[in-house]
Amino acid sequence: MNAAVIWIVFPGLLGLIALVGRKIGPSINLILAGFSLILAWIAWQFPIDQAFDAASTALKISSSFSILGRSLTIADIQRPLIVFVFVANAMWLFGAYLSLPGSLFPGISQIGIAFFVAAISVQPFLYAAIFIAFIVLVSIPLLSEPGQDLGDGLPRFLIFQLLGVPFILFVGWILAGVEASPGNSELVIRAGIGLILGFSFLLALFPFHSWLPKLAQQSHPYSFAFLAFFLPFASLLLALTFFERFAWIRDFQNLDQSLMLLGGIVSAIGALFALVQNDIRRQAGYLIVFQTGIWIAAIGLYVQAGLLIFFTLAWVHLIAMIIWSTSVSGLRLANHGDTNVHALSRISLRHPILLLSYFLSLAAFAGLPFSLSFFPRILLISNVALYSESALVPILLGQFFVILLFIRNFHILLAPFLDKKRGKGEESLLGPVEDPLELDSENPLALIYLGFLIILIVIFGFFPALALNGVSPLITVFPLVGQ
């Protein structure tokens, strides 16, 4: 058996089969989620490049698979990351059963995951940028809803993401020269400029972030959230691989403080722009910028604690994005596509579970007490305070803006519950609005979903050590960065 066949080729084939059989209905999401959990279990249980017994037969999963002069190598040290990716994929597919992002989502998301695993396993690793570009290209049908104007969000997304690829490849061309003569300041400067521009495009850093709020407003919330989680995560894993492979980058003077300061500035800008938006989908676009800045600051800690915080934040951000996209998908459908925060207040009485789920996700973005991200966010802030006071100020400022956003949306969306002047009749609140969804209280799936969220809140909010212990094996994927 070959690792690339198991975790790249097989998921890609499942995605193609799902596209052909997409008329089966939403149940295809559950089938693919089951396969993803099986693949995660295989990565968890069976070593790579080591013989093991299976049904009285000696088997071995080989790590490398050569194609077109390049190799796809999944080392044994990467197994925790493979487990994380396929568990995350299963969670997205389970959520898609409730959110109904479209018949193309199961197949395209599965193909995107195959490209994601290829990006973290390709050798030379610089070609990961090409696989990230493949994810961008294959996601185009997912982000363009049938019968709707494409707008300018999708072209900007395509242009900015693809512009990052040649810069990363250009850096690969000059890295050989830097390794041969690390004292050559001219080559180092060129490599540094190429890396900064390449990752600025891939991570949608200011001023290349304009596609995020536009695409969030123009595409299905669930499809957007899926892409908005995996693309920055894949790009940051590529950045960590640069740090892991090249000692001269790790030894670059003041790089850690520069990354923390950059992350703080990016997070503050994203949070400020989110605060002044009225559409909750545009708010989410800027909150992605805020979260990317938080991730960059965590990487800038440059110690083992930084990697632990980064992967813990990735885990809770994954859950928060699924909660946000599932709840907003329902609210959007109930309000006939209008996600302006003032317009959504008209249907809040009919959908308290969706509303509560939305606030739980927003609380996770804000890092409020007992939310999913409270403990790792406090851990990040306390560690940044030890290393860089200048970076601490914009990070705290960004936190303050997101908390203000939570309070503002909370006040607007809960106004119907607090307005005693309105009559008790539902029609007096909704007027002529025709809600295509049934009441939350009459929907058993909504009740099950809320119960699942409460369990997650209890586990991650009250027992954060469980989350830290769960992601701690991921640190071993980048042993040199975490020294």
C-alpha cells in the first residue's frame, strides 16, 4: 500500500464519484464523512514505512509516490496532521447535511482535501503553492451559486490567489543560491521580498484582502467558510515548512517580533473593518483577516508554545467556522437571502437556536470567557506580552473591536426579545415576511445540533486541557520550529 494512494488518490476518486452521483441528495455528505473518518482512523492507527500485522498478514504503508519527476511523500511524522485534516473534513461534511450548500459541495470539497494533502506532502515542498492554486481553481463552481450574478468577489479571489504562486516559485529558484552562500545579503533580500509578497496574496493580507468580504456576501456561507478555513491554513503550513527547512530563515534577526507585530496589525485592521459592517457575511470576511493575523502572531512566538497555540486556535477556529456557517446558512434562507443584521432581527423570534449558534461562533471569534477560543487566546496574549509589548497593543485592540462587534450584534438581534411594546403575536413582529423554514422548536435536527454545540462548549470552554492534549501531537510535524 502507498500513503499517497490512501490519502490523496482515494479521496480524489471519491470526490469524482460524488460529483457523478450528486443527485443522490444530501445523504452523500454523510457517506463521504464516514469515509473521511475511516481515513483518519487509518492514519491514527497504522505507521508509515513500518511493517505491521493486519488480519495475520504483514503489511506496510510506503511513504513515497513518484509522479512526473516529483514525489508525494507522507512521512510517519505527518500522521497527526493527516488525522486532523480528515477529521476536519468529516466535520464539514456532517455540517453540510444541515446547511445544504449545494449538490456540488460534497464532491468538490473532497477533491479539495485531496489537493490539500498533496500540498503538504509534495517534494520539493515549494510545489505546494501549485496544489493550493488547484484548490482555488476547483472551488470556483462551489463559490458561484446558480442563477446569481458572480459579482467582482470571485474574479478578485482568483486573481489574488493565483498571483501568490509565481512569487513562491520564484523564491524556490533563488533559495539554492541562498543556501550556498547565506551571507549574500542581496539574495536574502530577494528571497524575503518574494516570500512576503507571495504569502500576502495567499493569506489575503492587507491590502490584498478585498475579495474576502465580497466573496462572503456573494457565495453560499457554508462553501465560503469551508474555503476560508482551509486556504489560509494550507498557506500557513507552507510558511511553517519554510521555517522548518531553512535554518537561515529561523535565525533571521528579529523575525519572531516582526511576525508578532505583523499579526497584531493584521488582526486589528480586520477587526476594525468587521466592526463597521452591517452585513454579517461581510463581517465574517473581515473576521477571517482578523483570525489570520492571530495565527501569524502565534507562529511568531517561534517556540513550542507558539505551535501549540497555533494548532489549538486552528482547531477551535474550525469548529467556530462550522457553527457560524451552519447558523448563517439557516438565517439567510429564512430571511430570503438578506443577512443585514437589522433585517435578521425580524426573524430572530422564530429561530432562537440558529441565533444562539451564531452568537456562540461570534463569541469564539471574540475569545469571550467560556467560549471555544478563550483559553488559547489568553495563552497567546500572555506569551506575546513576554516577547513583544509593541505587538501586544494591536492584538488587544483587535480583540476589543471584535468584542464590540459581538455586543453590537447582540443588541440588534435580541431587540425583538426585549421589546415589550410589540404584541405577543408573531405576525406583529414579522409583518408580511414569509419564512420558508419551520420553527427551531419544531425541528429535531436543530435541537440535536444545539445539544452538540453545548457539549463542545463544555469540553473546550471548561476543560481546555483536553483541547491542548488533543492537538499536542501536531507539534511533532515541525520539530525544528518548536525547539
